[in-house]
Amino acid sequence: MAKRSHAKRKRHQNHAAEERFHQDDRGRHRAPPNGNIVEINASRQLQTAYAPPRANKPLTAYTTAQQDYIDAIQRYHLTFGIGPAGTGKSYCAGAIAAEALESGRIERIILTRPAVEAGEQLGFLPGALDEKFSVYIDAFREILAERLGAGTVDYCLRHGRIVAAPLAFMRGKTFNNRTFVILDEAQNTSPAQMKMFLTRIGEGCKVVINGDIEQSDIRGHNGLADAVNRLGDLPNVYIHQFERADIVRSGLVRDIMDRYELV
């Protein structure tokens, strides 16, 4: 009887040791007492997620063109921002949307763009839809995280206050008067896609469409150029044209654009 009790106690001790190996409260892999396993301590730096500092100052324009663009977004229901990369089209739109959400003027931000790669095919992307699309919308997520804080952005994404979806998923939706919608990289839409998107706009909705007509990654006429030609004289629609001189990303980008487009 004593031997049987001793054997049960030994099995219990071995089981407890294995549990400590798999569930160490300090996050380290600890070997069983009799195991020939080397202990590895994970670096604390690898376990710390980096979050960009939140911008506490209100949005400030770097150029006169940016200020005109900001004023247009705040005044008009539909604003087109067209022009070269580095002019702040996406940043200004994202920052204004973040301020509107934080102040309670809107209830939801919708971020969308066509799922078109720049000259290369990425093929199948693993994960759920939001994980697949996140590679296309990361730039806007960084803008919102800077203005609202990474934790707030994560919360809003989980609870539908910020929605990021491919343009193809906009069919059948209606953007209501408490929604701020941003369509980015619009030069990669077809005229049919742009028409579908524009007809989602409800009363009082705020919509910003950005893109560079000269950098389309699709064949044929693009929806951004088509919409600008069709809608330029409508009330409550504003088309803002940025120039190379308005590039604020860096002086080098301005020089590169000059060499590609002027030489």
C-alpha cells in the first residue's frame, strides 16, 4: 500500500513539473527537473510593442496649398485631392477625420482603396479579410494612431468606429451623415468603380477622394480622372490640385519628381 501511494505521489510531482515548464509565470521556458534542456530567456525588448507618440497639437498646414485643402475638406461634402506623392493629401484627410471622431462630430471613419499593387502581384495573402487588407491601409493606421493613440485606434477598429475595407466591399452600402469616408489611391479605380463609390454618399456625409492621376497602376482610363472631369462644376464638390512645389515629404522627393516628369 505504501509503494502504491509513493508511486502516485511521484507521478503527481512529475506532472506538476511539466506544468511549470509550460506555464512559467515569468514568460520563460523552464526545463523539467530531469530534462536536458537549456533555458532561454526572451529579450524584454522583443516583448514590448512600439507605439508612435501621439500628436497633441492640432493639425497645422505646412503650405498654403495644404491649408486650402484642409479648408475645403471642412467646408465641402465631397473633396478631391489630386497631385503628386508627398504633398500631404492622405495625412491631412486622416488627421481631420481623427479630430472629427474624437470631438464627436462623426461616429465612424471608413477607409477604403482599390486592392491594386504597384506594378507587382503579391498573390495570395494569408489570414482573414482584415488581415489581408491591412497591408494596403497601414499608412492610414499610422496617421490615426499618431492623432488618436494606438490603443484608441485598436478599440475603434474592434468596435466598428473605424472601418477599413477594400473598395469592392462598398457596393450596397450607404454613407450616412455621421460618417467620414476616405478613398485613397483613387487613380487605381475604374470609372465603373468610382461611379459605384460616389453613389454610396448619403446626406451630410463627408467624403475625401485622394490620388495622383499620373501614377495609375491600371490600364486604360482611370476613375479619378473621369470623376474630376465630370463633377468639377457641381455644388458641394471641390477639386484641389497639388503641384510639385507643394511636396513636403522632402526636398529629395521634389527633385526626383522633377527628373521623372520634367526631364
